[in-house]
Amino acid sequence: MSTGTDLGSVPRFSSREPEEQYRPIAPMAVVSLGLGILSILAFGGPAFWFLPAIAFIISGITSYRLERAKHEYAGQVLAKAGLLISLIAGAGAVTQHYVRWGILRSEALEEANNFLDDLLTNRAPDAFFLTNPPISRVGLEGSPEDLISRNKQAYRDFLRKPIVKELGGKLDQTQVTLLETVPVGQERGYDVIFVRYALEVGDNVLECSLQLQGSVAYSGEWSGRQWYVSATHLVPKSEAPKP
């Protein structure tokens, strides 16, 4: 009887683990990531909002298929990254758009109300001041008189406008109702918003539309977004175009 150890009966273990089988990266995983990155363009405006939707759908389908074929293809991380980026870009772009325009509408409405108030309280110079682009007000320190002295003919033309003749000094006779504020978009670097009012001036029922333009401007005197009334339209309510 042998007391030695029978080495032949002892299992032999290798210190090397078997190498993991190579799995190629699925092409659609790369496409999903690329579309996810491309969906960031949605912050450029509603015209690009379709990109996150497409990226989200394709990335989701790709991720699902890769999960079922995980032993054959790699790229699940890329597909999920595309899915996440498209979700963030889509939600962020829509939120940013509506929050921004909500703020702009509030600012434009305040300026439109100031303009109407100036007319109704017979402060035509102040109303005229609000019809001039901010760049033309630089150096005037909010003084309508200085602006009028530089633009006498423009001021005379302003006084001939129907809205000035009809509303000037008629605060006690006028009932003002806000109808809507409509964001239009951008024009030559300005944000454009229409503000519509219904006005009861004595026995007359009128509709007033004001076009306001605003942009971020900086100078030695002021900074921030500045608005001005770029166009006015006053017609009888019965002749006003349908919104």
C-alpha cells in the first residue's frame, strides 16, 4: 500500500481563464449614438424637434435587439447612450423653447401696455419714444424730448397715425381687453411678438394689434433685452381679421 500522493489522480487547474469570445459592435449601435448626438440640434428650434424622436425610437429598438443578441454583438452601451442623449435633448429643447417664449411674451406685453397707457393718458412723446429701436435711444437717458428733436418729421408722422388720433387722451372713455399675445419668431435678429387688444372707446368697438420686436442689447447705459413697438394696426372690430 502506497502512502504517497498519486499525482495522477489530482485534477490540474490552469491559471489562465478562457478568453471571452470576440463580439463585433453592431453598426446600428453606432448609428444610435450618432443620432443621439445629432438630436442636440433640437435646441435650435421646433424645426429640429423631429431629430430626438427619431433617435429615441431607433436607439430603443437597437437596445432591445442587442439585449436579445448580447452573446453575438456588442454595442449596448452605445445604444443606451444614444437613447439617453435623445431623451434629454428632446425634453430639454421643448422645455427651453416654451419657457423662453413665455418670458418674452411677458416682457413684450409689459411694453405694449406701457405704450397704450401713454396714448390713453395723452403722453404722445413717451409713446413715440417706445416706437423707436433701442439703438436709436442710446445717449438719450430715456428722454423723449431729445429723441423728438432729432426726429421731428417722424414725430409729426406718428401724431397722424389713426391709433394716436383715436386713443389719445381717452383713458376715461376706453375699456381695454387683452385678446392674445402671439409669438411670431425671429426677424433680422429680433424676437417678434404680436399683442392684440379689444378696445371699447365710447360707442366704438375697435381691435388694436401691436407688433413688438426685442433683442438683447448692451451699451454703456443699459443692458438686457429691449423692446419697441415696430408696427400698429387699429380697425373696427367688425373689420378685424380672424385670428
